[in-house]
Amino acid sequence: MRRRSLVVSVIVAVLGAGLLAGTASADPLLPFLPDPDTGEFAPLDQDGPDLSVPDDVLAASLHCSVPLDHLGDGDENPVLLLSGTTLDPPENFGWNYEPALTAAGIPWCTSTSPGRNMADIQVRGEYVVYAIRTMARHADRDVALLGHSQGGMVGRWALRFWPDTRDLVSDVVGLAPSNDGTLAAVGVCAPTCAPSFWQQRTGSAFLAALNSGRQTFPGVDYTNVYTLTDEVVTPQPAGSDLADDGGDVTNVALQDVCPAHPADHLSTGTSDAVAWALALDALTHDGPADPGRIAPSACVAPFMPGVNPVTFPTDFAHAAAILADSAALYPHTAAEPPLAGYVRPQA
């Protein structure tokens, strides 16, 4: 968790924008990191493009638990919840993370893009950029990103190709995130599959662009929570781990905290008490999550806070049914969506 401080604001004002222009590594408060070679992809400091999605559509996509303009100095950074492939926020978070964050006194927002996150992830990235900018402006503080599966990865697309967002984000918390893709999608996409499945398969052009140059950026804390029994993002940990090449990173398996923990892909991002404990630790401390701070009681808790044990069977089954329907019924394509022009160097 990172807040904007008066000290940082004063230093920025004194040094001037010219000194801080360029990549995040130019910030004198952060360790120097050489600008890596991004090859065929855009330099890390290339300005992001204008958003192509209409403003009114973007505005309608963002819903917040409280007016962010009214947050007090002692309030936590607002959290942007990003749902996984096949699910909109209500199915992914409405019966677990939303009530749990509210009970913890942490404001949250959701971003809903068309097609239950089955369409081109590059377009979804624009919704995330809009949400980050809007939330940070209204709250006058940094935003934390918390996502499941694709939702745990898509925030990094915004940070990679819209550099202004890096100064607006404190944390990226991924629950079973598809940071490096999944081998499972290789078989699923033979011969056709949904666009976002193509993009999340191991070896996709989308993932090559996402992970080009640097996976993490200075000043942002990254917490990647995964399960070794994940049946969707495979193999683990290779599918979820991030390199510590800029940001402060914790990659942690649920089984590192609780040996033999049985969580699967869906439960990791919806109901698992250990995943919640790690996410909450990241959101309420400076730096990423520290597994050493997780209480042993999380290992024996049947559900995370916010989950109603009485309605859990129905809630979980509904999410699983929506997932299955979306995967089966969304229109398939014969190839991955082409990369947008902005991922290449611009003259």
C-alpha cells in the first residue's frame, strides 16, 4: 500500500517536471533501473494512446461503493476490483470481496467491460485506464488493483502502455492471475476459441507485448497469489509469477502458507480465506503481502469474510454456471485479435 505524501509532492514541485520526465526509473526517490530493450514493442515511456471507447460508455462501466470525493485522510486507498474471464463483477465479487472490503472499511469500485471479459483484452485495458484515472482523481490518492484470473493480469496492460497510470497505482494484487498465460488455452483454442482465450494462451502475441521490457514498475507493489492445484492457469507457478525487475514483488502459493491447501482456480478468487488474508495484508501494509503475517487460523477457515455460509452453495454454483455458459456460448474466432498499433514504437 502506497499513499501520496506531502513530502513527495514538495520534492516533485521543487525538482520540476523536467527532471522527472521519462520512465518511472527517473524518480530520484526510487532505485535507478536501466531502461530495458523492448525490441519490437513500444518503449516504456511512450505516451499511451487516446481511449477509443466513448466517454459515456466508460463512465457507465465504473461503479463505486462510496463517493470517492468524500474519503478522509485516514481511509485506505480505494480498490478497483477486476473480474476474471467469463465473469462480471457481481458473479466474481458481489458475494465475497465487495462485502468483505466494506466490512473492513476499504472503499472499492468495479469496472464492467462488454462480453464478460471474453472479448479483446486490449479494449478491456482502456476501461481499466479510465477507472484508474477517474478513481485517483476523485479520491486524490493512489488506487489499488485487485483482480482474479484475467482481472489479476489486465491492470498490468494499463501500466505497460499508459505510463501515466503508474504514478496512480499503489498495489496490483492478482488472485490466480494469468500473467504469463496458460497452456490449458492452447488445447482449448484448437481450432477456435474466444478472443481473450487466444490472448491468454501460452506464447500469444498479446502476452509477448504485455511482458515486454519490464513486468513490474518501480513504486508499485505486486502481490501474486496462486494455487498449485490451479486447473485453469497452468502450469503453476510459471503462469502467475512475476519477475522482480522493477516493482516490489511477492509471488506466493496458497500452499506456501498452508501446506496441502486444496483451493482451485475459482475458489482462489472468490471464497478462499487464505487468498483473502494475503490480499488484505497487501492492501493494508506498505509493500506487497508478507506471508509471514498471515495467521494460522486462515488455514482452517472454511470461507473468507463476506461469504455467507448459508448461501455459499448457491452463490458458488451460480458463478460456476455463468463461467461455463460464457465459455461455451461466446462467439469463437479462428485467430488471436491483432495487436493494437500503440504497442509498437511510434514515430
